[in-house]
Amino acid sequence: MDYYRLLQMEREPFSNSPDPGLFFMSRQHRKCLQALEISLRLKRGLNVVCGNVGTGKTTICRQLIRILGSDDRIESHLILDPAFKTPSEFLKTAGAMLLGSDADFEGKNDSQVREMIKQQLFHKGVEEKKTVVLIIDEGQKIPPFCLELLRELLNYETNEHKLLQIVIFAQREFEKILESYENFTDRINLKFQLGPFSFKDTRKMIRYRIAKSGHPEQTGKLFSFSGLLAVHICTGGYPRKIVNLCHKIMLAMIIKDRKTADWIMVRSLAAPPLHKKRGKRFSWLLLFLFLVSGITGYLAIGGDESHGKDFRDKLISRFYAFSGVNNIPGLDKQKVAGKTMEIPQYYSVPALPDNVEELPVEEPPVEVVSVEAPPVEVASVEAPPVEVASVEAPPVEKPVIEEPPMAAAFVSPIRIPRFLGSVVTKKGETLGDLIYGLYGTYKVKYVEAVMEVNKKRTDRAGRVFADMKIRFPILPETLVPYNSGYISAQFGVENRLDKAFEIRRIWGAKNIITRVLPFWSTEDRGIRYAVVLNEFFPDSQAALGRIEALPGDLRNSCKVRRWRDNTFFLAVPPVK
């Protein structure tokens, strides 16, 4: 029976199958997919996504396969159940995927099968220029001997990249398994933790699925605000539990002829294990009364609807801080009692140096200089000239004489633009390639910053297509003070970002890995873009040796550059 048609819908809104058409891109799902796609396109090797049951691992896995399937340069394979009994069974399964179902392994031992896989990976990755991806779901079932075989497959590589890209989706117990295999864990390029939804994402997911099911005008009517809050609390923010509970609610609305699901209805349908401690019933009642009274008061003083969502989110957070009910999974800890959320180490970014944070960018240099009064004038007002000069002279002279030239350059007031410039994408380029080529890293935080200023240009998966104009912001985290004696191997300098990328593309076509390194010169008071080899050089001799190793037609185009004291970088330069 198509029960959803009784609610004037065209499809089931809360199906427990991973329907791509109902996939809701939450904030953490977007981060995970972006990080995985960038890692795979850069051919970094091993990637692991862990999360509790019901956090959306399989859904993300299907969405990733869907994204990769749209690119004919990527060949992806999926292992649904990795519980192999013998090494031979695993090798022959992987070999059949890579070599084709007609591959003949009869009479061949494990070493011979491994050699066949190796030759196929070289053929695909080097001759056909394809990216081969092996995706493994239910990774917690992987036996120890398979981890060792996967480690051996990761050793197949060229000088530039891995020949096999592996993505493992697993439950949290897989992390304990990894602790016992350090040589495998060391090869992990990306490790992402999936958690439950925040209340904001829970609300958005429910409304998104209802709208996609053909009932957009009823999106905000089928669930009251208190009903949405009850769903989040009863499910802990876990997507699978949200879907199952909402399915029950829809059936109950038909049976009871209800038009809206409220707090009481949702709580009555929640599974018994979720009603745990009776002592907390007072807290839930207090929460409900607190919200009702708060929203009523807000509307009474003239609050308009446009601020309603932000107000309700803040109200919930303040209740948690007030009542001590702070164990709701998925709650945004940044909003509760002033606590901050810990950022995983593999997404952390370097802090902005103190002397860059304090740049008085709004004031011209003349104003700063004019603030300092000459010692003679101060002495004439405060005290006899000799006494005052002995006290006030050191502070006046210190910025001029004792500060090194570089520190003076950073403290001097300058006005830096908000954007580094724009680049028109070419066929085959990805957002990750552009970000890595400019900022020197593909951290998720940088990807989000670029997508934020280009949200009308990219699609929901963060992909770009040919002839798109992408703007790149200046990120405070990427400002790097000049280090005296820093050496680069430089191909050229341009006044515009798009021109610098044209040079980078020319060398990229010749398999020369370069970077666009934006910098600010206090003499020119403007941004310049150097195209440099993406390598660190401890001294000029090392840079000269690298240039000499370039092919003859490229050698004359590359020069050694020693950076001056009045320059600092607007992106992280190549480091060790």
C-alpha cells in the first residue's frame, strides 16, 4: 500500500533504503565527500571513514560511487562484505574486479595473483592515466591478513602517486583494530569521523525529505517545532533512527487522522529503550515549558519570522546550559555554556602569527607615525627635559632602531584585498587541484572557504566544470611571515592570478609540479604571483641542483629566487 499518497505525496519520504534522490547533504556529509573526492583525485592512497551504526556511512559510500561514476577517468570497485576466509579468496576477488570477470586464476598461487594485479594497476594508472578506486564497506569485518594484503597493494606506486586508491567505511570498533597495525595506520591519508546530526541538521533533513517527496507546501506543517525537537532528542541525531521514527510518525498520522506531529505524539512513538531514566522527565518538561514561554515572549515583543530560527537555536542552547541536560548527541557544543568543539588534528590549520593579527589594516601608515610625539614636546609639558627624556626615550626609539626590518614590515599598517583573484577553470580541472595549486594544501577548511564565496557556481558536491570563474579569498590562516633566506625555484611572476595559473598549466602539461605562490611586497604595495616548483630547498645549491635536473628545454626557464626582507607570503610556501 502506498500510504504516502494519503498524505498527498508522490514517493515514500522516509524509506530506509539509501535512495540517492533523498540524500540530504548535511554539513559533515559535505565535508566528508569533499575530503574523499580531493584525496582520491590527488591519488593519496588510503582513506578511512568511521562512525557509529546509523550515522550514514553506507549512504555516503553510495553517493561517492555516484560522484566518481560521472568521471570516465575514474574506475571504482565496491566490496560490500570483506569477511574473507583466506588470503587467496581476497586476492582473487580483488583480481576479478580489476582484471575482469574472465580473468583466469586457475593453478596460480598468491604471489602470481599479486603480480597480475600489480601489472593491471600499472597498465590502468600509467598507460591509460586512470584512477583506480577500491571501496570497502563494513570495514570492521576485514580480517588481519587482508590488512596486510591491502598494505602491500598500497606499495604499488609511481614517483608521483599511488596506483590504487582505497576507501574503507567502518564502524568505530575498526579504530581499535587499527591500533594494533601501526604499519597500516601510518599509511592513512584521510581519517574522518562521522557523528550524529545537530538539531539544525535533523530539522533540515526531515523537511528536505518531505519537500523532495512531492509535498513542498506541507514541509513546515507536518511536524511542529516541538515535534522536530522531540525527534532529535529521541533519536540522538542518528540519521537511520530519524528515518525509522519519522516513518512510524507518518503511519500514526494516517491512522489517527492527524495533520501535525507534535511533541507528545513523537514521544509516544519512540522506542522504549530511548525513554531511559525517569528522573529526567522533569528536565524534558522544563525544556518544553521553557521553549513555549520563550517563543511566546519573543513574539510578544515583536520578533519577526526571519529571526525565528536563530532565536530558537539560541534558546535551546541556553536551556541546555541552564538545566544541565547536555548529553544530547549532535548538539553543537560551541553554543553550550561557552564550550568549544575540538577540531581533529588532521583538519587543524596553523594559527595566524601574532604580528600579523595585529595589522591595523584600516589606518594609513601616516596616521600611525604621526601619533608618536617627539621627546622634546613631551619633556616640555611633563617634567624637566633631562628626567623625562631618560624615561620616555627608549619607548620612542625602540620601534625605529631596535626592531628588525621584517618586524617593522608586518607591524606597518597596510590594506590587503579580500581576494587573491579569479581563475577560469579548464576541462578536467577539479576544485581540489586549484586549491592545492594556490594554497599549498587541500584542507577541508580551505575548501569550505572557497566554496562559500563561490556557492552559486559549484554544485552540491562541490564540483566545478569547464569555463567556471572561481574566486579565491585571502585566508588569515595562510598568511606566512617571511623567513630570511627562503629559497624558491621560480618559473615566472605575474600581476594577475589567472595569468600565473596559465604558466602553471603549461608546466603541468610537461609533468612539472608547480605552485602559484602569492606574495605581498611592502615596496610595491600589491599582490604578485610567483610560479615556483612545489619543493622546499634548504639553500641555493640545492635549488640549482634541482634546476639542473630539469629537461634541457625547461632548465633555462627556471631561476633561483632568494626572497627579500620586505615580502611576506599570502599562502603557505613549500616546506619540508
